[in-house]
Amino acid sequence: MCFSAGASFAGAAVISAIGVATIMEVPKSSYKLFAAIPFFFALQQVAEGVLWLSLKSGGNQAIQSAGTYIFLFMALVVWPMMMPMAILRMEENEKKKKLMKGILGAGLIISLYYAVCLVNLNVYPRINQFHIQYVNDFPRIPGHIAFGIYGLITIAPLFISSVKRVSLFGILIIISFLITGILYKEYLTSVWCFFAALISAVVYLSIRESLEEFRLANPRLIKLISDHAFWRHR
């Protein structure tokens, strides 16, 4: 999180609580990866909280590097794979699943690109006007192209998905992305992830609504599961 270590750790705690509530509401195993998104954001915020403390104190370089690379690995390498994969696992429409597989393939390529950049090129964080800025020497033109594809493959699946309220998650991410790009352009990676974490509560709403639909469509199955859980704990 771009404002302070305390804000990062507090945000991580809140988002983790959302994650616990979301996982508990999962109606199907295929929804688990999508339900894990709040935990993904929480881990990012913990990594950046540690980075804040390290930068402020001028402490251990190894800890600083760990915080930097954990945060950037999650944001640049994991996320382009995780989002289309999570939506693909939930999707039941065969045509949309084929389209999602193509997007996932593009996500794997972008993840590989950023992984190569992180391994072979320089990147370091610095505090600048109460924000963390990740300075790097990634190729400029390929970087702009990769970032455009990154945005497409992480947002498009949310509008393709047949699952209710998932598109709302996409709309809020786009709005937060635009606000961040206008107001905090130099700190885009850090600040946008903060706003995206705040709206991860929509993941919980999507899962909960899907659970309600699942209960209505499968009342006997829900009763059998409940009865099994009851007798198992007696």
C-alpha cells in the first residue's frame, strides 16, 4: 500500500478477514481460486508493509529486496495468470471457456515477460512524496505494449464471465485504475493495487450471490451436505 506501513498492515488484516468470509461461502470447488483473490491482495499489502519499514529504517537489504520482489512478483507475474484462470474455472459456457483459454494463454506469455524482466533487469523501490515508487530499467516500448496487454487480460475476463456481479468487480477496477493513472501515474503499481484491494469485497458479494443461486438450484444437495456435517461433528 502506498501510504504507510501501518496502512498496509491494517489493510492486509481487513482484506484477510474478507478472504476468510469469502472462502467460507464458496459454493463449488471451482470457485476457490476466485475466492482466494482477497488473500492475494492481503499478501501484497503485507509485503509492501515490510518494504515500508525497511525503507524507513534503512535496514536489512535482503528484507528490502524480498519485500520488493514478492510484491512485484504477485502484481506482475501471478496476477496475469491468476485472473483469467480463476474466471475460466468458474465458467460453464463452453464458448466463453474457449475464449478464456486464449486469454489465459496470453496471460502466461505476459507473466513470462515480466518474470524475465524481474530476473534480468534492475528494479528498486524508493519513498517519494509519501508513496512507494518502483524504479526499473524495463524496456520502454515493449513495456508499454506488455502493460496494455496486461490490462486487457486481467480485466476482460471479468466482463466475459457468466457469473453475476463479476463484471461489477471489473468496472470498479477500471475506475480505480483510471483514477490512479491520472493522480498517481508514477506510483501506478503500488497505488492501483491498493484500490484494487479495497474493492476485493466485491469478490465476496459475487461468491455469496452464487451460493444463493446454488442453494435454490440444489436444495436437496445442500440438505445432504448439512446433514452430513451435522452427524460428522456429533
